Amino acid sequence: MTDRDANPDEDPRQQHAIAELAGQSGQPEDVVAEVYRTKLVQLSEGASVQDFLILLAARRTREALLDAAQARA
């Protein structure tokens, strides 16, 4: 994973994913970005192929945000 991949603030693809997730979940972007970074790091640690990490991190972030919302309801 490159430094750019580790820092979503510098990658327009990751910024877009975070903004989309924030809009879908109704959560502030800073909250979504924190969850996203955590998921990205977890996925990156064991990944031998880096090509789909943004997609996978976004999916895991969405799932985590939905789970949190359901737990509050």
C-alpha cells in the first residue's frame, strides 16, 4: 500500500467513496472517514493484491455504519 492509499485525504477516489458513504448513511464525513481508514488498514495488512481495496473498504465501511445505525434504533 502506498502512502497515498493510506491517506484517503490525498486520493480523490477515496474522497469520493467517503463522500458517497456519508451521503448514504447520513453520517458526517469525518466519522465515515475514520471508519473507512480503519477498514482500509485492516484489509491492507493481509492483502497481496491491492487493486480492490478501495471497493472492499467502502463496502465494509457501509456495513459497519449500517450495523451501528441498527444498533441505535
